[in-house]
Amino acid sequence: MNRSKKLLTASLAFVGLTAAAAAHAGPPVTVTFKNQATATATYTIITTNENATYANASPKPAPTVLPSGTNIYTVTSLISPNVNYANVRYKIGAKECVFGTTFVNALQPGGYYIPQWTKSATGSGGAICTATITSYNLSTYAWTVDFVMK
């Protein structure tokens, strides 16, 4: 096989694999992290889910967020078209916020699905942490969430 045919074959294979991965991706979640504290917040990865969130984020979360600053990124999991999640952790000194959000299109008896979105925020060291789902799309199941640290 000549070089151009090999390149064409490799290109088509890549496009096919990329399309297959996109077809199996869950709905995207747009994360907005808001640092409402008076010091810089540091994005920290400890757990496997936090690592997977970072890997699936675009753009990647900023390593630091200045006081009164925000950082916005989208996370799309490749687990299933019926599942997505984002788990993130931010620290300011001894204060820590662990945030989470999930989507599951839950199969019900009778064969129909019910979409379910959740959010969580756990603070320690005196941190005040809140998570709010600000919107969701009932057609695509994409959603947006605000994670706020004080």
C-alpha cells in the first residue's frame, strides 16, 4: 500500500474511533467555580474520580483561582451516554471544599428512563461551600453547576 493510502486509512480509522467515543459520551456538565474568599484557591486532585474529572475536562481547570475570580470548564465522561459526573476539590490554606455533580438517566421498570441530576458540596477547616445546579436541558441532558467557596 502506498504512503497516501496508508495515511488515508489511518485518518479514517481515527475519525471512526473519535466518532464512536463521542457517540458514547454522557451529556456535558459546565462547571463554574467561584472563589468568594479573600485568598487564592488551589485546585487539588486526590481521588480517582477527581483525576477522571480532570482528564475529561475541557479546558482543564485552572490550577489556581484568585479571590473573587471564577474558572469555567466543561466535563464530558466517556462512561455511557446515560451517565456523567464531575468531582473537584479546592483548598485555601486549611479550608477545603469537595464538590460533586452527577447525571444518571435511570432505567425504570417498563423500559423508560428518568433523568436525574444531583449536586453536593462538603466543606472542612471552616470553609463554606455551596453547589447549585443553575440549568439543565431536557433534550440533551446537558447541565450547568456553580461551585462556590467562601
